[in-house]
Amino acid sequence: MTSILGPITCGSGVVPRYLFRIPAGFPSPAADHMEQPISLDELFNLRAPHMYLVRIDGDSMQGAGIFDGDLVLVDRSLEARHGQIVIAAVNGEPLCKRLHRIGGQVALRSENPRYPPRYILEGDELTIWGVVTFSVRSHDLK
């Protein structure tokens, strides 16, 4: 199950960017390592009308690093290819799954072994709503 949040509105904020990757240890980032600020709008192409956000509901994609409550950024302009994670609707029900096309068979696969693949059968209506390009997770423990 997914929850479509709608189009992304543009912001004007910029975030500082560092010249080095941040290790998960205890470095001391200093101002002399700062590079020019970057805009998250530009980095993720958020101003484009073909981009939208979806909140994920459930654990079927956790093997791909997408967890319950995560936000995913979806690009409607990309043509979905075999192996990509997509937002799709099967008979009107939205899903976040990995697209598999083998021969003439199409399946939507979970990234959790507890869930079987959803094969698209004759009579099913499959609509691809877009390709997942990024995911965002809150680390707030509330």
C-alpha cells in the first residue's frame, strides 16, 4: 500500500556541501572543508512537474532499503525497465515493487521473502505510475 502525497512544491533553501564524504565515525567537519552550497531542489530535480512523493506503507520492500513510513521520490517521465523499483497500480490498487519482465511475463516482486511476487495475469490492468529514484527516511525516534 502506498500513499500519494502529490506534487512537490519548490523551496528556495540551500544546504552546505562538504568536499569529503562523511564517515560514520567521529570526524570534525570544519568550515575549510566547505564547498559551495547546493540546492536539494536542483539535486533531486524537484522543480520538474513529472516528480512526486509517495509515503510507503508496509515492509515488502525492506530488502531494497525502503521501509514502512519512508518517502520515495518518483519520476513519471522515465520508462520503467526490468529490475527498477516502480510505483504501479494493479487493477487500481497502488503498489511499490520491483518490476520484472521475462519474455512475455510481467511480475511485480517484493524485496522481502515473506511476500510472493504478483504476476500480471490476463485480465489484470497494470499501470506504471513512475520509477522510484530516491528514498528518504526519518531517523527521529519519537
